[in-house]
Amino acid sequence: MIMIVAMMIPYNTYAQGECDTTAIIQESQTQSVNVHKNRLSAGSRHSLHIKSNGSLWAWGRNSNGQLGDSTTIDRNLPTRIGTANNWVSAFAGNFHSVAINTDGELWAWGSNSSGELGIGTTTRSLVPIRIGVANNWVSIATGSNQSFAINSDNELWAWGINFDGRLGDGTTNNRHSPIKILPLTITPTPPTNIHTTPGDTQATISFTPPTDNGGSPITYFTVTAHPGGYMATGTASPITITGLTNGVEYTFTVTATNAIGASAPSEASNPVTPSDFGTNPPTGLPNIAIYITALASFVVLTIISWSYFTKNIRRR
């Protein structure tokens, strides 16, 4: 199970640290998803608290609407945010806030200069605004200008400022919408059990798809012939590759491709030699058709020779 924890030590310039929190350990109403509850959060200059009845309260600095009360007025006493009574978890960042309600919906408000609200823009919001349409969020956390969330599929998502790669997505690009961090999406493992049947200037390759698609659906497979580098693609096994030269021995490898890229090549297939007879003769023996033709010719010549020989004997 993935877990995320964030903690910020506040100043008290804007009275964000003064509040009666005796009710914070009480549970709220039943929610539709098993949300990790965080009822009190202290950001750098503002604080959030969810009461036992599910109402959301905020106080402290409000220069960017991080309190969510539709103003930018600082509050030195807890102020109720909206009228909803279904909040179960809330986190305060530097100048933004993120919360989850009992429906598993993700909401954010405040500063959005780096996309920390996750709404696809950099426009701030003075009131809670929903992030996307998913309703399976179970845990959240905030940094100074970035946010994180986990859903019921145990996937970790991140958005906001990405200086020094702090989002963990392998880049330093700011993200204005949630991007999945874990499980990582990588290239698939290679296909296995590669088997080839030869034909006339072609071969048909069967295989078993990868057991691990890398976290993203496989879109197609690529077969490569060795030697020659002839290639063919398909969405499933088997795949036929054409343009081969009869009489030349080939082996084949297969790769699987998902949204990230192609897997490493599979192990090489059994070697085969295409021919116009469609199958390979046994190693070290002549082609069966040639063998039968030669045998038939031998029998015919033997009969003719024997007939001629017996006729000459009778004449004598």
C-alpha cells in the first residue's frame, strides 16, 4: 500500500495556529470510499480543520484565496468554507489547499501559479473547485506548490511545480493536471515461446504475449527476421513476414510495444529455411519430391533395361 505524508511547520503571523482542535479525532459520516482521514492541516501561512460533522473550516493568510471562502481577506478566526458537510480529508500547502469528500472526489483552491490545483490551467480559484471526474481518491498531501493523491487502485498521482523533479515523473516539467507516478509505466517484458513455420518466401511466427505489459496496454508486436532485417507488425499472434529468400536460413525475434515504447527483443526462434515446397526437408536428406522423382526414373530405366536385355537373350 502506498502512503503519503506531508507536514509543514507554520508561522503564526496570520493566526493560522490558533484553534480549538478537541474534536479532530472524531469520525465523520460514512463515506463511499475508504479515505485516509486528515482533519487538521497547518500550511506555511494558513490552516484547515474538518469538524466531526464534516464541515470544513479555515483561517490564516488568504492572499491567493487559499482559505476557500471566495475572498482574499486574511482570517484570524476559523471561517467555515461553503455549506457542505461531507469533507473527510484536507491538506494546506503554501498558498493552496486540497481536500477529499465522502464521495471520493478531489477538490482544490487557492494559488495555481504552477498548476498546483490540478485543473489543467494556472488560474487560481477562491473557492473549492473539483479536480477531474474521478471519485475514487483516498489520500492526499501537499508540498509548497505541488500536490499528491492516491486512489483506490493504489496509484500515486502528482501535479504542480516540478523544480528539481519533485513530482517524481522523470522530468522537471510543471504539471497542470494529475499525472500518474506509481505504479510506473514502463516498456513491456519481451514475448516468449517464439515458434516459426516456414513457407514460400515467407514465415509465420507464433508467440506468447508478455506477462507484464509495463502498466500500459500493448498496442502492437513487431517481428524481425535475421539476417536481412525484414519486419512485420500485428496486434496478436501469429504474424506472417514476407519477402524472404527461399533457401536462406532465418531466425526471428519479437518485440511488444506500449505507450512508452518497445520491449527488448525476445529470444530467437527456431531456425527455418523458406522454400517453394512450404516446409523444410529433414537436415542432410534430399528434397522428398526430388527423391521420389529420381527413384521413379531409376525404376523405369531398370525396367526398360531388363526388358531389352531379356529380348536379346531370347534372340540368341
